[in-house]
Amino acid sequence: MPDFLNMIFHIDQFLGTWVALYGAWIYLVLFLIIFSETGLVVFPFLPGDSLLFIGGAFGASGLMDPVLLTVLLIAAAVLGNTVNYAIGRYIGPRVFSSDFKFLDHNALIKTHAFYERHGGKTIVLSRFLPVFRTFAPFVAGVGSMNFLRFQLFNVSGAVLWVAGLVTLGYFFGNVPIIKEHLNTIVLIGVGAAIVPVVLGALWKLFKRKA
């Protein structure tokens, strides 16, 4: 198990080996990784961003079909979020109607109101934020966000995320300096995505207190 997790965390080093070992089955492997990260709340640590970028680089090298890869992983991301939403939707009402005194039922009502007003932006932006993208659809389900509205932003976010990173990987993934410092670049990208969100939240909190 530790060896498997090591391969997952360092997918940029092992994907070439996987392609050689599994051939066309690699598409199913990558589909399951993206589905698990977006669809199962217990797998927020899976490296979706790195996988998409490296997949695009392998597409440029001719080892994978970039169009097929993009279509399959968009489907995986959409399906994953849909399952995650369904789990939240199923659990949400049970939690809300339970007698657990430590739960803030008012927070669930506020969550519903928040997603009705801002849920679309949250679902789309969370695609580019590790961990957040795993929990956002779950919370949307708990908050009973309208399913059709959720799917509109779910599909839009999946297309932007998958197609965007695969395309970047296709054109830049084989540049030597990028290949050598991929993990650092991914961390910088994640930081650049998270900082505006955090600053925005702090600014709203400051204005509310003021």
C-alpha cells in the first residue's frame, strides 16, 4: 500500500511506466483516479492537477490520445462530482433531522441559502483547488442545491479544469525545466488559486464585522 500511494503522489515519475505496463488500460486507471478524487470524500489527497498536466504532456509525446484522455477525464470529473453530490444529498436530510445536539442545523439552512446564491461559482472555482474540489459537491448536496443548477456548473467546471490542464500539459509539459520542477509549479499554481479565495473571504468577514 505505501508503494502504491508513493506512485500516486509521484505520478509524474510513474505514469510512463504505467503506460508501458497497462497500454490502453491506462485510460481506465486515470479515469478511476479522477473519479475517486472528485467523487469520494475520503480521497482528497489524490493528485488530480498533476495527473491532468502530465497526461497532456504524454499526449504531446504520442504516448496517449489527448482528445480521448480529455473526454474520458471530463466524464470522470462530472460523474465523480455527481456521486459526491448524491452522497451529500442522501446524508444531508438524515443529519438535519437527527437528534445529534452537536450539529448546527441552522448552518445547514444557511448552507442551502449560500449555494442557492453562490453555489455555481463555488462549484466551478473549487475544481482548481485541491481538497476543496472534493468537498464542494458534497456540501452542495447537503445544502440541497438544485440538481439541474448543480449539473450546469459541474459540467462547466469539469470542462474548464480538465481541458485547461491537459492543454497546458500538451504544450508545456515536455519543457525540461517544467518537467524537473513540476511539483513546485503545481504548488505555486495551487497557492495562486487559493490566495484570492482566502483574501476574498477575509475581506467579506472584515466588512461584516465592521
